[in-house]
Amino acid sequence: MDKRQDKINLLLQKEVAQIIAQEVQFPEALVSVAKLTTDNNASELRIKISVLPEKFTGTVLKELRKKSSFLAKEIHRKARLKRVPKIFWSVEEKDDVYALEEILNSF
């Protein structure tokens, strides 16, 4: 990817994380945007999230998919994109994230 695309991805990742934190509350889980990629014209967003504790992953993913159209409109408004992007959600499968969860649970 070129530098411009990387900057767009970073900007959108920050915006998405901020929108999720402010507009979609998950009191029992910590949700973070692990990775975000776009196609060349930002009409599609592929967002990978990580969820702690892991047992809430399905619930969080289901709720985010329900609110995808709202989130897409907010992203469009805040990032001033030409098109409203279609959002595809997935879960970041990282052993490090779940190792951190085990460490936190040991206290």
C-alpha cells in the first residue's frame, strides 16, 4: 500500500475507535479496533476488532453488525468521505490479546 492509503486507514481506524467508544457502549467488554483496511476508493471498510474478555466476542460482533449502517454514516460524516462505506466486521485472532486477558484474570 502507498503512504496515502496508510494515512487514510490510520485516520479511519482512529475515527471508528472513537465512534465505537462514544456511541456503542459495551459495559462488560473492552472493544478495540485492531486493524482497518480500505479499498482504493474507501467504499469498503474491513474492520478487525479484539474483545476482552473473549466470551463476549459473539455478542459484541453481533451488536456492531446491527449498527453498521449507523457507524457508516458517522464515519462518512466525520471523515468526509465521498461515499458511505460498506463495513465488514471480523475478529482479530491474536494469542497475545488472550494471553493478556489471562494475566489480568490472575490478579
